[in-house]
Amino acid sequence: MPFDFNVDVRLTDDNDPDSVQFINMTIGSVPAGADRLLGDWRGAAVFLPSSSGEFDWDGRSGQQVAFVFDGPSAGSRLILGLNDFAAPGGGLPHRGATGGGVVTDPDNPQFLGTVKWEIT
């Protein structure tokens, strides 16, 4: 089944530009005008403390974020926040879009890393 949203996102550690991780983010169906959606992600665990789960996307003005979880978004742990995760003028971002984000480790609450993201 084809996805309406299927992108590969390159994450680069701000403190170590040689530390890179890719995740694939998909949403099965994107209704016209939607600004809040649920999707799935997967990728090898490099610096994210998980290899798959769900993400919540909020494209409303003033939000434009994706919250990435280590399982189903309801009841799972937040491990990554992607800021400015929207296309210019609204909607889901496209190839070439970039922004910043924050990596968290629920097993180590004092850990907080920053990343740059790019849709490749």
C-alpha cells in the first residue's frame, strides 16, 4: 500500500557532525488540509534509544513539530522532537526541508542532545 507521506530524515548530532542517523517516517493517508496526524517511523538505533514507534505531527501555526515516540504515541516515551517540521505555507515538509530538534533518553532524564534534521 503506498503512503501519502513517506520520507527519509537524516539526523545529525549537533555536538558530533560525524554522528548521523536516518529514520523513515510514514503516514498512510493525509487528508487535504490536515494539520494534525499520526504516523510511524523506523530506523537503526544509533543515538536514538529505539528503532521504531509512532510520531505525532502538529502542523498548526505556532506548532509545526513532530514528536517521536519509542512505541505507540499514547503511553510511550518521547525520544525526539523535530522543530519547524512543516512545509513553507503549511502542510507536511518535503525533500530538502531542514530544521533542528532535541533527542531525549527516558532511561537517563539528564541526557538532552540536539540535532539537525533534513529530509533527503
